[in-house]
Amino acid sequence: MSQLRSTMEEHHQEAGNESKPSSMSVDLQGDSPLQVEISDAVSERDKVKFTVQTKIPPAPPRPDFEASREKLQKLGEGNSSITREEFAKMKQELEAEYLAIFKKTVAMHEVFLQRLAAHPTLRLDHNFSVFLEYNQDLSVREKNRKEVLGGFLRSIVRSADGVLITGISGLKEVDDFFEHERTFLVQYHTRIRDTCQRADRVMHSHKCLADNYLPISTALSSLGTQEVNQLKRNFLKLAELFERLRKLEGRVASDEDLKLSDMLRYYMRDSQAAKDLLYRRLRALADYENANKALDKARTRNREVQPAESHQQLCCQRFERLSDSAKQELMDFKSRRVSSFRKNLIELAELELKHAKASTLLLQNTLVALKGEP
């Protein structure tokens, strides 16, 4: 078993002790000899380290610790309006939030490695093998401003070029399969993007609700220390109820973020990659047709026919090769997303049922306690 220590440099603050999720083993394709496993992950002050174990000789996004960092900064400012109890609860909430982001980071990197290891071409790539077998820390620098700007400008050129190819030149798709996929992907990407935004709003609402439970719990707890007899007991019971509801609501938000929002964001990027693939194929088709025109022109003039024929053959081979690989990639994309959506939605439904049952039981027990029933 080879091991990889991969370092993801992050700009975040330490939020508690080091965290280690349980080992996650992945069987990629049933009887396939390829296996990728993140056996342990450690959260340090300014980085997340994880170990990838293997049985073999679109990059995941960086985790966003900004929200946790801002909360930690506010917590460290020593606001006099925050009581000691509220401070302890906010610190606990921050640690839980950080742990959720940490686990999500590990999961997303594991999915990325699974995709590479399952790909028929990339799994055989020498660089990928070296990456999996490298046993030292890997630190990858971020893109500088020039590289980021260059990528942005290339995307603009690509979009404009795509309009020119399909518009001014009057180039039409010659394969019904790819025409259907192009139409589908344009609509699919838009709907996935809109759904992702709505899912983020739902998840944010759960987080806001969990945050709002905190001052209610604190206020009730404060009332419980001032009252006596039955009122004191009731206030403290209600304070405990809202504190537990806050934790449950926070878990609902984390689960929705991991199982739904992250999945939608992933396939938003994946569908964009599929659109880019169709663009490259269309660009190759345009080159092929231009090469045909150049060959006809050369034959008419009876000049430089051989170079024109060679160029036309190269363009034809490239277009056919790209068409074959694109068709396979798009078919894999379809089966992969259906399987992934089914798995994540089932898991999300099971988790939400679990939290709903826990909330119902909590409310029932609190009502019994307030009534003074045994």
C-alpha cells in the first residue's frame, strides 16, 4: 500500500483540537483492482493533511473557512454583551461548523480521486501514478493574478468563438446524438445552477434558525436563574430544549450542505466541463470543414494539393477521435450523475427523517417534563 501526504494550504484559524474522521474505503468498480482510500485526515492550524492509500502503482474546490474565521474573530474581540455561557455555546457551535467543513473537504477530495482512478485514460497516466505513490508532503501554489486573468480571458474568447462557429459560419451539428446532448446540457446546467442557489438559501435558513435559537436559550437560562420553584424549572427546561434544537438544526444544515448543495455544485462544474467538451468537438468540426474547403481550393488550382490532403486527414482523424471520446464521456456523465443523485438524495432523506424524529421526540419529552408528568 502506497501512501500520499497531500497538503492543502488554507487561510483559516484553528478551531479546537485536531480532528480525525473515520477511515473511508472506496471500491471503485466492483472487481476493479483500483482502490482509493483516505485513511486518516488531520486538521492543523493552517492546513488540512490527509493520507491517501492505494493498491495501484474537474480539481476539487478549496474549502471555505471564511465564515468560521469571521465568527472566531468576533468571538475573540471580547464583546461585553456576550455572557460566559453564550460564549461557550458559540465556541462549541464554531467548532462543529469547522468540523463539518473539514469533513466535507475530505469527502470532496476523495470523490475527485475516485473519478481519476475510474477514468479509462487518466487512471493510466504516469503523473497520476506518481501522485498516488508520492510519500512526501505536496504543496501546490495558487494561480497568480496573471494566470487567473489569462483563464478568464480564454473563457471569454471561447464563448465568443463558440458564437461565431454556430452563428456567422452557419456550422451545423452533423450528429443527432451530440445535438441532443448540447441542447440538454445547456438547459441542465442552468437548472442545476438555479437549484444550487435555492439549496444554498434553504441551508442558510437552517443555519440562521440555529443561530436564533442561541439567544433564546440564553435568555431562558438567565430567567431560570432568577425565578424560583416551578417557573425556574420550566425556564431551564425550555432553555435546554432550544439548545438541543439549535444543535439539531445545525446538523440539518450541515447534512443539506454536504448531501445536496455540494452535489449540485459538483455537477454544475461537471456539466460545464461537458459543455466545454462539446465546444472542443465543434471547434474540431469547424477545422475539419475548413480543411475540406482548403483541399477543394487546392485541387481546383492544382497547387499544394499534398499538404492540403495531409492537413485534411489530420483534421478528420482529430475530429473522429474527439467524437468517439466525447460520446463515451457523455454516456459516463449520464450514468454517473443518475447514480450520484439517487445515492445522495436517499442519504439526505434518511438523515432528515432521523433529525425530524429526534426533534419530535425532544418536543414530546419537553412537554411531558413541563406538565410534570412522570
